[in-house]
Amino acid sequence: MTPAADGLLLFARFAYPPNERGYCGPPTHRELLEYADARVSDPGLRQLEDAFHGPPPYLRVLAAAAGVEDPFDYRVVEAYWIGNELLDRVDMAAFGNELQAKVRPRAGSGWGGVAEAIPAGAAAHHSFHVFGVYPWVGLLDSGRGEPLDILNRCRIRWAQVVSCHGDQVVVRCRQLSWDGRQLGLGEPEPITVTRAMDGLRLVDEPEPGEWVALHWDWLCDRLTRRQVANLRRYTMRQLEVTNDKVARPGPAMVLG
């Protein structure tokens, strides 16, 4: 399997959970799950993923940073969802231009809040999309649930496996907290997540002690220690930007 093909499958595993809920792409979540389960990567999967509207600006600037044309190159997809060194190579002017073209029409008067975070240290990482974009495009005040819960479950979380029970996995994970002024992460606590449904799986059954990535209520991938460190690093970097480096933090606007 080529690195590009690996990237398509990696994208499918992380994109499936929000797509299942009607976020960020066409109504094709069942097909994404079937591709992920079969470990098949082909032009049909690429076509499905090309129709997503949230990640493309990030993938394009990350591909440029990697010196590759394919936005679904494995390193590019990993950088967006998990984090790697490509994030530190991104041309921030190009990043701002990509977001202005794609996000500003949806953000409207909230665009200033998005734009402010880019020179403040934001990275082309999914955590910026969650904390720096979502509050300004109305995804936290649309009646879909409690804003803090949405922020917590939509971010990519690192967790350690405790036990497996068929399609369900118990993990220990640090949940997002809000003290009335700043976002933070609590102490690790046990939660139950899904790795498979109707006989279709995103990930094979993990072993207790393994590190994994969560998106919404799904276990999306196994993580190496390098990936855990990167995911933690870029998540904490974005929380610092959100809490301390912008005058108008989007989550504070919504959470009050």
C-alpha cells in the first residue's frame, strides 16, 4: 500500500465519526465505514473524501509544506488530525489566505475572531478548527448539544485502553474542562467508546495499555508514543492560543 493510500484510509477513520452525525461532508458515512473496515483504498474513496468541506484548506497548505501535490499523502493527513513536523513548516500567509477563501463566507462578522488567532500561534491542525473556527461559524450554538461537550468530543483525544468488550472499549482519557474563563484538561477518567458497529470496524481490537485516538464517541486509530506526544503538543498549543493569546476567544464567547 502506498503512503497516499494509507492517507486515504487514515482520513476515512477520523472523518467517519463526525460524518455519521451529519457534520463536514456528504451523507456517505456508511461507505466510509465500509472502506475503513475492508482496508480498501481506491478512486471511489478519494472521491468521497474530496467532497468534504472542512479539512481541504488545511490539507492544501500542509501538502505544500511537505512538497507534495497529494493532499491525502499520509504525512499530510496525519499532520491535520494528529500532528507532526509539517505543522511547523506551513506558510502562515498561505494558511490565512486559504481560510479566508473558505471560512470567511461562513463566519461572516466572526471572521475577525478566526483571523486573529492565525498570527497568534495557531497551527493547521484539527484542534484549531475546533477551538478557533467552530465557535465563529455557528457550530456550537445550533441546538446540537452542550457547547463544552461538543468541543470535547469533536477534538481528537489521546486515551489509554483499559479493557475491550466486543464493539465497545473502555479507555482513560482527559476530558475538556471550563472554569468560567479558560479551557483546560481534567485528570484521566474512564469512558466507553465504540470501535465497531454492525460488524464493521474502524480499528481492530486493541490491547489494554495501548494508546489510541478518539473522535466523537469512536476509537479511530492506534497511536505510537510519538503520535501521542505530537497530539498532546499541538492540542496544548492551541489551548494556549485560545486561552491567552487572542482578545476574543471563540469558546469563551459561547461558553460565557
